Amino acid sequence: MEKLSRNNGSISIIVIVTVLVLTVILVSVLFVTLSQEKGQVQSNLKIKEIYEKDVNRVDEIYNEIVSYMEEQNALKENTQSEDETSE
């Protein structure tokens, strides 16, 4: 029994050190998670800005794309008709 009572102090130190190590690990994980979340929020804001940038010009951009596609189709048809006439 005397041996056990002399080891109480060392067991307490081991328990305290273990709890402190676990606390440090948990706090580290918390800080890493918060840092990643902050970076993700900033990234989401940038993406939102980029996508909202041309929202006011949607009709204009659509018309530009449609006219470009019509031009490409017309060029394609002209090239095909020239190929057919040359045969």
C-alpha cells in the first residue's frame, strides 16, 4: 500500500500532462478548421463577385453569343455549299 501512495503524485502528473496534450491537440484542430473556414468564405465572396459582375449585361452578352453563333453557322453553310458546287 505504501508503494501505491508514493506513486499518486506521478500518476497525477501523467494524467495532467495527458489532458494538457489532448487540449493542445484539440485547440490546434479548432484553429486549423477556423482558418480553413475563413479562407473558404473569402473564396466564396470572390466567386460571388465574379458571377454577379455581368448580371446587368446578361441580355447584351446573350445577343453577342447568338450573333456570333449565327455568323459561324452562316460561314459553315457557305463553306459546305461551295464544296458541293465544286464537286
